Amino acid sequence: MPKGCDRVRFDAISVIPAVFEGYVSASILGRAQVRGIFEFHAHDLRTWTHDRHRTVDDAPFGGGQGMLMKPEPIFEAVEAVSAMAQTKPHVIFFSPCGKPFTQRDAERLADYDRILFVCGRYEGMDERVYRLADEVISLGDYVLTGGELAAMTVTDAVVRLLPGALGDAQSPVDESFAGSLLEYEQYTRPATYCGLEVPEILLSGDHGAIDRWRRENAIRRTALMRPDLLDGADLTEGERAFAQGVIDNREQGEGGC
């Protein structure tokens, strides 16, 4: 449900809910929680088991390696956690079969009042649980031990977009992937270190010239490192020609970051 209030609630269902506490309570996320920008609740999936061993997994039908997460606890957990607040959550599962997560997804998710992550473990989940998902996300073409790191990654990416989370309203605008470009190079003191110099323009005090340099630098870095992003970038004809020139020079062996 699109966001109708300033506070966002995150819930996560996991067999190891304690792993979230340290990360979401530290640094930017920790300060954002203190300021009431978001709240995070981790729930132990074993709460919704009904045997003395608190079993959440079983062998797959048809044989095969590993264990699968059983459907019953997940169905019950999603139903129970969803009912813990008036707003229905946007339910997210994680899987290699999911849509690759991007900055645009983070921006879209930042418009929700409430997000519920269901974190898998073991060899995977019974396929029937995915009918509970509003969307299935992949962080990339690799395998993690569980969905907890993925849930923390998405939480971090979303929270930093919420008003007041970074303290500076311009901060998320200037970051990498804003406008489909990588962020420009940045430098701090000292101006010279081990013979390496900060670009002179950044020391000039000419903010107009600095802005132009940063724009050009962002386009150059994107063309060199992630040219695939340029198709979705908001560029003028001149900027697109500049980017193509950077790519052509790189292919001729003249490039470099």
C-alpha cells in the first residue's frame, strides 16, 4: 500500500531474527530509528511451528540434496505478522528467480507504509509459499546462506531515501544510480598525498564550474565502468555523444578511470 504517513514499518520473518538488531540499530539506520523515521521488527519463524522440535524444514519430495522450508509455518507467520498493524504489508521474498534489485526499486519501495520480508534458509522454500509474495527480489547471480542479508540490504537502500534519514535532503540525489549515472569522483583533505593531486577545479571555489566538472565526471565514470546504465540515463545529445566518445577511446586502449 502506498505510503500515507511519515513512518515506515519493516517486518522480517526469519529463523535467526537476532542477526538484524546490530545492523539496523547502527549508524544512519540507528539514528533514523531514534528519530522515528522507520521501525524494524524481526520475528522468529519457529514461533509458528507446532512440534516440540520447532521444525521449519523437511526433505524434498522426489529426493535431492538439502532441506526445504516447510509451507505451514511460513503461511501462518505471514498471516499473523500481517495482522500486527492496521496497514497491510507489501510482502517480499528473496530468490535467484526474482527480479534483480535496483535503485529504482528502492525508490519505489520507499513509498510503502509497511514492508514484510520473508527470509529463506537451507536449500530453499516449498514453492507454494511464493503465492504469498507481492514481489520476489534477487540481489544478484550468486547464492547466499539465507535471506537475512538481502532483507538488510533492501532496508538500508530504502531507509536512506526516507525524508530526514540522511540529514541532508540533497544526499540521496547525488549518489550513484541517481539519474542512472554513477556518482562523480570525490576528494577530501589533504589536497596532495603521496604525489597524488586533487583536481584543481575542486579547489577553485567556482561552484558553477565544479557542478559542470562533476556532471562530466559522472558521465565519464559511467561510460567507463557501467556503460549499460547509459541507456536509461537522462542525457542531452551532447552528453550522449561525449559518453560514446569515452567508450570509443576505451575500446582503442586510451581509456582509464
